[in-house]
Amino acid sequence: MIRKIGIGLAGFGTVGAGVYKNLLRNGSLLEQRLGVKFDVRRIAVRDLQKVRDVDAPAELFTTSPDDLLLDSSIDVVVELMGGIDIPLAFVKKAIHSGKIVVTGNKALLAEHGREIFELAHEKRVPVFYEAAVAGGIPIIKSVREAFVGNRFEAIHGILNGTSNYILTRMTEEGADFAPVLADAQRLGYAEADPALDVNGWDAAHKAIILASLAYGFWINPADVLVEGIEKVTAADIRFANELNYRIKLLASIKADEVGEIEVRVVPTLIPKSHVLASVNGVFNAVAVRGDVVGDALFYGRGAGQDPTSSSVLADLAEAAAFLESPRACIGFTSHDLYGRCKPIDQTLSKYYLRLGVEDRPGVLAQIAGTLAKADIGILSVIQPEGLVDGAVPLILTLHDAPYGPMKKTADELASLPCVKGTPLLLHMESFS
């Protein structure tokens, strides 16, 4: 006899509707593969009157998420509401009630993952979250299970499709940020309020989850260096190309030899020869380096109704397996192999520095002297022809330096009389 598993959907937006649609479309396939039938029994929404692209019976809908928790026929709740405060209260109530939780809420886990999983372990209730990172790419399951025998040396990812689309268009067309963003909004690739996408925090939330899972302790968002793409110009794209690099919003997660972790999400110069430099448009990719497996690459659509709902369906399959044969609570396991996050100011990187300067003798000497006083070495200097914002562009690439002294030195350079405008400091990644 086929076992029925009751599902409660908290949220029926793009992803929630996609989950419902794809459960109907591939329900028989899931039944054949898993030996269970998923049955959506309640759907919580904010507005009962809203017109939706996917139809569901009216009697399934409620405006109270608590109705899902009070329904004894529901085994698994799927939290796809968005936001933090209301979903946090809902998820904690669900765990207390013994219902398995599936969530795609990256901000919730990045901000409250420690609290949620401590409760989940206490109550022996699993929480699954494949859809929270990189859409349809199965990176959570891979890090948690496929690479369980590895120490993670580094994880690098392009984790936000909107920013990647904008930077791709800027690269291909030589266009500036603002008009490309406006076009992305018109085409539906960017939200009306694109702040979380372009300021780096959408990708940062995903990076925090990946780093926490890989290294066994929850990363404090305050320990993550986050910068957006708003200050990157067409000129920077062009200069990077001349240096044989591409600029991407890159999440970089690394462990050093003493077990300190550094996490940053910043516009980064990536060598054209590296595979991540070729990830374009709205696509995401994650490159994992383990001490046993070596290098592995995951690539696919990082957002959208169907890719993200595919990950939710995978989590529902995990939930079905747990219900069939309860085992150790999975989702997140803490351990003490690693110590702490390295302070942001102490993190090391090579840098790209763009300055606008006066065209007169002695300028380069002043700049080189300022860098030398901070013990920052110069890798290369380029002075392209023409003006940028009325000044002569001077492009320097710099040796590895701690971020704190580098940022302070960039500010000192900005105060020199020969420097015009605000310098742009970007990280460079060698993947060594």
C-alpha cells in the first residue's frame, strides 16, 4: 500500500506555486521512485483573493500558518514565505510540534541557523534546506553527504543570478551599471527593489549557509566581508579584460592552516582561464575543493520557479525517507575541527586598485611611496589612454595584503592632492 505524506505549504508565491505544480506534474514519478504519495493538504497565504498563475482548490487555502501546524494529517511543512521574523516563529513552532521542516529561506538560516538547528537536534526533527542555496543546484546535499570524507580547503561560488546577469551584460556590451540594472528590472531578472541582489547580501546569506555547513559552526554575518557591484563601471570591466580577468560577484570561503575561516562576498577579478569566469547570465556555479576529492564544479540555474522547486522536491524525498525510517537528525551537524572566523581586517587578498590622477610628473612616485609605507607591494601598473570622469586612470594590481591596512591605505591615497575622485578597490582571486 502506498503511504500518503501530508504536505503543508507556507507560502504560495513563485516557488510555492512551483512546488504545487510540479508535485501534480511528477507525482506519479515520485510515487514510483519513492513508494510514497505526497498530498498537499493546506496552503497558507497572506491574501486569499490574489490572482495566481497556478490554480489549487480554494478549500486548501488559509491565511493562518498555524493551521498547518494544527492539522494532524500534515507530516511536512514547507516554509517559502520570505522574510525572517514570521518564518522564524513558524519554523520553531513546527519543530516543537514534531513536523519535518523544509525551507528555502536563506536569510532565515543565515541569521538564525544556530538557533533553529539547536532546537531541531533537541527535538530530533530534521530541517532540510537544499532550496536555500543556488536554486536547482544540489550543493547542500553534496557538501553534507557526497563530500563528507573531505576537509574543505575552499569553496568559491557565483551565487546571485541578478548580479551575474548585470556584470555579464556590462562585459559583453561595454555598458554601465545603471542602464543594465534598469533593463534587468524590465525583463524580470531584477526585483523592483534590487538592493539585496546588487549589494551582495543575497549571495552572502547563501555563502554563510555553505560555510557553516562545511566547517561545522554557524558563521556570524558580522564576520563576513560583503560589498556590492554598484561601484563597478564599464571602465573597470574593460581594464580587467586588459589584465586578462573577468569581474564577478564572487563568494569566497576558505580555511587556513590553523582552522580559521574567512568568508567574503565581493566583486572580484577572476582569471579568464578559470571556469568560473565563463559562468554568465543568470546562471550560478559553485567550485568546491576538498583534500580528498580535489576540485569539483556545480553549475546550473540558481533561481526561478522550476529549478528551486526541484530542490524542494528533493528535500521532500529526504523527508519521506526519514518518515519511513527515522534516523539521526540530519540537516546540520556541528563539530569543533575549526576554530573561528578570521577578523575581516586580517583576511588576505591580492587587489585591483583604480585611481583617477592628475597628468603630471611625480604622481606615481607619491602613490608608490604611500603603498610602500604600508608595506603593500605593487604587482603591475597600467595607465590606459584617455580620461575617466575627467581624470587620468591609473590601474594598479597589488600583492597579498591584509584587508584592514589595504582599505586604510586606499583611503589615504584618496586624500592625496594628485588623486581625483574616489578610488575603487576590488579583490583578485588566484584560486591557489
